[in-house]
Amino acid sequence: MQAIQKVRHRQAKVNGLEVFFREAGRPGQPTLLLLHGFPSSSHTFRQVMPTLADIAHVIAPDLPGFGLSSSPTIGNYAYTFENLSRTIENLLDQLGIERFFVYLHDFGAPVGYHLATRAPTRIRGLIVQSGNAHEDGLGEQWDSARAYWADPTDDKRAELPNWLNFAGTRDQYLAGLPQYLRTLHAPESWHLDWERMSRPGNIDAQFALFTDYANHVARFDELAEYHRAHQPPALVLWGRHDPYFDVDEVLAYHRALERMDAHIYDGGHLLLETHAAECAELIRAFVLDNA
């Protein structure tokens, strides 16, 4: 019988910021870095961490501006994915972590890919859940974003969906889902996300990250070269109802990587809210096979 592992809740001072993170397992085991996306936090990994802790040293930080980590105002912190990755890199260095598997979800993908391309030998493998690295996953729902990135005027901004509010936060969990899946989502998740996102100055910070996502898209050729040259083993997990990242992205990973396994579930953008047990078992097997 698998032993029940306890999750520890910690904070670290990183370049003047308080970075909250969840930790499970023991140093010395293969490290698994879990990077959340928008609008969530390490809370999204609460159900999978105990299952993974007997085979991995699991670290799940809240990115700056999210969850229980510091939310400095713009001007006091540069909200770019490269800068977020520097913060996480410094946290890993503090913890003495050299090599690791990395879980990439949504906004966590550009953060993790900065870590991977700066130091490819640190990456044991990629676990991708609704994390884009190709144009294939960015369907017509991204047209207004592309228009704004190309011409960031007030008029173009007015054409963007209005997502930086409570309803938009809830939609990250529920949009596109049939009713039988909606009832599986615990509402405290989006209430917690919105409470933390609505801290003073944080909406501006979130919009800055959305704007910087254009730089992640501009790096797709660089990421293709990283995949080609280093061929990291990968596990790709996807919800077929995800309204933000098209399932075509899964096939793009298949074309790019030689050692890649993919699973598409009857879920949405926050897949671990409905399929934590299924995904945890796949992640366990992936880590064990590639450690």
C-alpha cells in the first residue's frame, strides 16, 4: 500500500520577495518542480502532491503576483516571464536543487521554458498540461490578443475579452465544460484565486504578464530548436474541453519530440480539478521511468 505523505507549507525570501511554496517528499529523490498557470497557484497541485511524494521531491511555488507569494506593484518588480523564471531559479538554488522534472501549465509554460533553454542539462523531463509551445494550440480565440500585441492601443485593448475580474477567473475553471463536469469543480478554487488576484496593483501585473505572453509566442522557433536539439522526455496531459489552448497542440508536441506520451481527458483548462488521480498516476510512472 502506498504510504500517505505529508505536504509542508513554506516561505523563502528571494531577492526581497516572499515566495510561498509547497514541498513534499525528501531531498535526494528526483525533484519535480510544479509550475502553475493563470489564475491559480500551487493550490492547483494540492491533490497530486501526496501521491507523488514517495517517489519525488516535489516543489510547487506560487509565482510572484499569485497565491500567497508577494505581489509587488509594477515599478517594484518586472512582470515578465523571464523575470518570474529568475525568481524561481533563485528559489531552486536556495534549496540546492540542480536537476529536475518540470510541470508546465498555462503561464507556467513560459516560465519553465526559460529555465529549460537557459540550462538544458538541468531538465530531466517535461510534463505539459495545457502549456503551449507551438502555434497549433493558439486558435482563433487568440485573434484579439494577437491584434493587441501587434498594435497595443486603447482601441485594440477595448476589443480584448474582459477576463481580469471574478467572472473571468471562474471561467478559467468552468468555460467550455458540460454540466456534469462543472459540478466536479470546487468553487473555493476560483474564490481563492480572485481574492489573491484582486490585491492592490495585481490586475495591472496580470495584464503585464498577458502582454509579455507575446514574447513567449515569439520564442516558439527557439523552443522548437530546444526540442530538436535536446529531445527531453515528455508527458502531455490535456483536457479536450479547454477553450483557451486547442488540442491540436498535443499533436504538435508529438511531431517535435521522440519520447513523448500524451493523454487527452474529458476535462477542461484546470484539468487537475477533475482528473487529479489519473494524472498523478501517469506522472508517477513518468518520473520513475526517467529518473
